[in-house]
Amino acid sequence: MTAPPRRRRPTARPGARNARAAAGFVLPFLTLFTLCYLAPVGYAVWTSLRRTERTGPLGLGRQHEAFAGLANYAHALADDRFLAGFGRVLLFGAVQIPLMTVLATVLALLLESAAARWVAFFRGAFFLPYGVPGVIASILWGFLYVPGLSPLVRIAQEAGWDVDFLSRGSVLWSLANIVTWQFTGYTMLVLIAQLKSVPGELYEAARIDGASAWQTARYVKLPLIRPALVLTTVFSIIGTLQLFAEPMVLRPLTSSIDSGYTPNLHAYSEAFVANNPHRAAAEAVLLALVACAASFGFLRLAGGRGGSAQERPRPRRARDGARSGSPVPDGRGRRRG
């Protein structure tokens, strides 16, 4: 008699093995994302819907939490100081973000130009302020703003200018100066990384077409670094709405900055000074919603105005040649008509 054939053990299909491997890579991220992001956001929303109630005579008895609904949000939106803080940071962003973006773009284009020298040195020098913590940067600039200590104020007074960097009309732009000094180098480095990813054949084609350095920057480089410009602008919008460290550090130096100067500072004061964490959580949720709306609104605006990579404008000489029907050199130096 012959032994019956053994049954083969079922083997897992390649698709199932790949799914398990992918789950093994994704699971750590999902765990950290849930614990460090989703859970705090959920707790903040839950806290914003609660309130603390005290019992006993004069409210000196035991305290317990109760459901408050949207009352904390209503109180936050009815606070003029909280709303004024939103207006202040929006004005701050409307001036500081374009100024910093233009400055970083100019620096990136200059450092990536063919005639640039000492590129590594200047790149590191411009990026160095980003390595300084925001609190330290605010302390350093605070000494340069305080009358009697600041050499800048002394020089301005000797020149006949009455300068007060910490006055009510100037302190916002003094804060903008700190932020611009600190983050311009970071934005510049992101733009340089985008420029380095551009194929050199495009620059060579523009040079053969007779494009000047200005035309190459305008018609070739700027359209190609547009994704990096959009990304850094979104980061700047979010950072502007979260402005906290700079006014917090300069607050003891001037009476122009109060506890509600920015929305983030107002929420901090509600939580740790007024001992009202429920309202502070509501203000934090409102701040997050405004940041999301502003970021997605800008992305939608930028996406609607931007063209595809195939629709990028060419240098003027190349466009004129295309209109007249004359042959125009391509990226390899050959004539195409």
C-alpha cells in the first residue's frame, strides 16, 4: 500500500504579506499620531464643552464639572480683547509674511546665481538666527529695544530721531522684526533646496535663448519654486496666528503688551492666570479653526491662480521667436522651428 499524499499547507498570498508589512510600518506612526495629536485635540474639545461649578455658601464649597455646551465659545467671542488679538495678528501677518517671503526669495536667488561667491558662508550666516530659540532671540532684541540700554536708540537720539521701539504704535513691528530676523533664513533654505532640484538644462536653455539673469529668475526660477513659496507661506500663516513667545518675553519691558495682546497669549492667561482652563480650551479650539481656515483658504487661492508646470512662461526672446515663426534653440542647442 502506498501512503496517502500529504496535503500542502496553505501559504499566505503575496498581497496578504505585503499588507501585514505595510501595517507594521504604519502602526507606529498611527499610534504616535493618535497619542500626540488626536488625543490632545479631542481632550481640548471636550474640555471646552465643560465648566466648573462650585457649591456651598459664596461658592466656597466643593467644585465639580458640568456640561456647558457652547457657553465657553460664546464668552470667548464676546471678549473684545480676544477679538482684538485676532485683528492684531492678522495685521501682523499681512505685513510681515510678504516682507519675509520677498526677502528670503531675493536671498535665495542671489545665493544660487552663477556669480555668487562664498555661498556656504552666507547661507550659514543667514540660517544661523533660526537656530536661536525664540525666547533667547526675544531677550536679545529686548535689550536692543529698551531705552537707556539700546545702542540703536542711543544712535537714533544722537541723530535727532525720537525712537521708541516699545511704544504702543511700534511694538507690533518690533515683534515683526524679531520674527523676520529669525525665520528668513529658514524660508531661504527651503527655497534654495527647491532651486537645487531644478534641472540645469532649463537654465542652459534660457541662456541659449538669450535670457538675461533677471529674465531667467523671473520666467524660469520663480515659477519653479512656487510650490516652496506656497509651503513656506502656509507655515508662516500658522506661525503668525500662534504668536506667543515674543510678546510674552517683551511684556515685562513695556505696558503696550497686555495679557490679551495675541489670541495665544490670551488663552494662556485664561488658563494659568485666571484659572479658567475650560474657556482657554475654547479659545484654543477657535484659534485652531481660524488657522485651518486661513491655511486652506490660501491654498485654494494659490491653487486657483497657479498654472501647471507645462504652462510656465518662457523668456521674452523665446516667446517673440515663437510668435514670429523663427527657429528657437532648444535645451540641447539645436534649432527647432
